[in-house]
Amino acid sequence: MTPLEADQVGRDVLGVVRRLCRRPVDVVAHSKLQADLGFDSLQTLELVAALEDEFGVTVPLERMPQIQTVGEAAACVRSLLAENARP
């Protein structure tokens, strides 16, 4: 089990990325969305929208450039979920 697969958020993010990825490659935490998985800007926006729907969060525009890898996408989702859980 990889570190990304160690929690439910990581597994769910992997599932979303795998569903949207058009290349027959193994998707792992350090996979770069553009270089390794072939995501273009539209596909990256589709990924963000899918993550927002999957987790019930809103990814602020200023965080989008920080999402370059699958692991960074999972970290962003975890952070947003933690922020939403605070009273």
C-alpha cells in the first residue's frame, strides 16, 4: 500500500484521477498531472470540479497552481476538508 492509499481521501483522489486520465499509465502520488498523465488545462479543471463534487469542497483559484501532482491534489483536498471541519 502506498502512502497515498493509506487513507480514504487518498484512495478517492486516486480513483478520480484514474477515471479522468486518458493515458494507460500507473497513477501514483508523485505522478505529475501534465507531464506524466497528459492532463491539459481543461482536463485539470475537470479534475478540480470532480474533486469538488466528490468531497463537497470548493478549491480556491489561488490554490489551483499548487496542484501539480496527484499527491498535491490529495493534500489540497485534505486541507480543505480540515478547514471545513473547524467550528
